[in-house]
Amino acid sequence: MEHPLARVITVLALLFVFLLGVNGLGDAFKSLGRGLLDSFFQATENPFMGLMVGILATTLVQSSSVSTALIVGLVAAPENALPIANAVPMIMGANIGTTVTNTIVSLAHMGRKDEFYRAFSVATVHDFFNYMAVAVLLPLEMATGYLQKSATWLSASLTGFGGVEYDSPIKGALKAALKPIKGAIHAISDSERLQAALLILVSGLLIYFALMFLVKVMRGAMSSRVETMVSRGLYTSPIVAMILGIVVTVMVQSSSITTSLLVPLAGAGVITLGQAFPITIGANIGTTVTAFLAALAVTGPNALAGVTIAVVHLLFNLSATALIYPVKRIREIPLNAARRLARIAVKSKVMAIAYILILFYGLPALFALLNRAL
């Protein structure tokens, strides 16, 4: 059995690698130059396309933690690679994209109709909740700038924390660790553009693998505790269940693990759709911690922007919870939609697979191609 101290050191090392990747991403985009960045992110000026980019990017990497960390890095890059206004719909899209994992997990129950109905409904209620949240909050954001303005005000009040003004020893260590990586890349090519592209690739891989291994380590350490916590929280109040979802997600650094754990429990009849729903909402809120971790790594004139987009992520999920869950009639909308879709999926397994392929991969890719063509 792994020693607890060794596990703590491993977690700290992986967190350092994660922050190193975010830091490297900012430096890479600074080197790319303004003109290329403007053309690269031109599509995201359309909020709907920003939403599609967020969905597709998250479904491809199977983790909103990875995509939101990348978004934070881009927003906070010294060259201001990604404007906050463009990033807000991408954050919303990442919230939708992360639900694909537990929906795929539910397909493992296709062999038994009753079991599949329960599992698929619990999985897809997450989809419907997030789509409903975007349907309400994206138009509101486009009309008023509510999320961006609120987050800007709140992040300004956080000055002195994280990557905003505090010159921590961690940042010095990150710069020192980044030097040999940059040196190796410079040895490969003299082209500044190619060097920047390679640094983006390396930084993205560092973020991805650090988070993947971090999730694996945390899941191994917390698996029995998580199952115990979830089972205890099943029959408590919705508020306690939401807090449970937040805590478990922060512990394992993955909302996908939290929600995917609910799917087999639902399939076995241990948990009902109504009991799973508040835990799922809590997982949505808990996953925003990763964006704040990413914001710790950024430095320079746009460091505050990184904190701002992390706050946007949190406010989006808190606002969605406040708008949808308290009123029973509104709360029943995603629950009933999930039940109806589950009934269709039980009758036609092809429809269940088509739902995943079209909603999470097909539509975002199609709209991206159409936007580029037009």
C-alpha cells in the first residue's frame, strides 16, 4: 500500500507540473504574435461559436478541467490571446462538454432495459441541466454582460491573492523549471513561430497528463471514502447532497468521476434520479476549483484576467443552480427531459448512441465548419 507521505508528494508534484503547463502556455502565446492570435480566435467573437468550441474541445479531451485550464492560460497570456468576452461562452461550452463522460458510461448498462433506463436518465439529466443553464445565461450575458462584469468586480477585490500581485516562490520555481524546456525547444528550431507552437504542444500535454494522473492518484486515495460519502449523502437534504458533490469533486479534481460514480449506482437501483440530481449540480460547482488553480500560475499584466475567467466559471454554475433548482416546476424540466430521453434510448439503442455522437461531436464540428466556410 502506498505511503500517505509519498501520495502527498506525488500530488504536489503533479500540481506543480499542471501549473508549469499553464505558465508555459502563456509564454508560448506571447511569442506567437498578435496577428496570428487575432486570426486564430476570430471565430470565437461569435458567442455561439465560442460555445461550440468549448463543447468540442472538452468532449475531445474528456475533461472540462483540462479545457478550462487552457482557457485560463489563454485569457491570462501576456499578449491577451483570448479576450474575456470570447472566453465566457467557451467556459459554458466546457460545462456542457464534460457531461459526455457519464453519458458514455451509462451505455455499459444497455444489456438490461430497466437498469439502462435508470442509468441513462441519471447521466443525461446533467446534459439537460447544463444546456438549460446555457439557454438562459448565454442570452443574458450577451445582453447585459452580467457574468463578465460581476467577475471583473469580484476578481479586482481579490488583488493580492494568487497570480494577481503576490510574487510567490512558486512562480520563481515555475520560471526556473520552464527554462530547460524552452532551451530544448530552441535547440530544435530557430523559427520563433515553430518554437511557440512546440511550447504550446508541450504545455498542453503537461496540463493534460498532470490532471489525468492527479485524478488517478486522488481517485485511488479517495475511492472508498468517496463511495462512503456518496452513500451517506443519498438520503440527506438536497443542500447537503450538493455540498457532498462539491466536496467529492474538489477531492478527486474531476466532476466526471463524481457524476460517473452515480451512473452505476442508479443502474443498480441504489440511487434515484431525484437523489442524484443535487449531487450532480454540486459536482458542477466543485469542478470550478481547477480554473482557480490554473489562475495561480499566471503572471504579468493580464494575470487578473485569468482570475476573472475563473470567477466567471464559478458564477455561471452558481447562477444556474440558483435559477433552476429552487423552483420545483423549473427543476422538473431537466428531470422530465432525462426520463423521456431514457425511454427513447431503451426502445432504440441506436438512438442512444446517435444522441451522444450528434450532440457532443457532430453539431459542434458542423457549426465550426459552417462558420469557417461562411
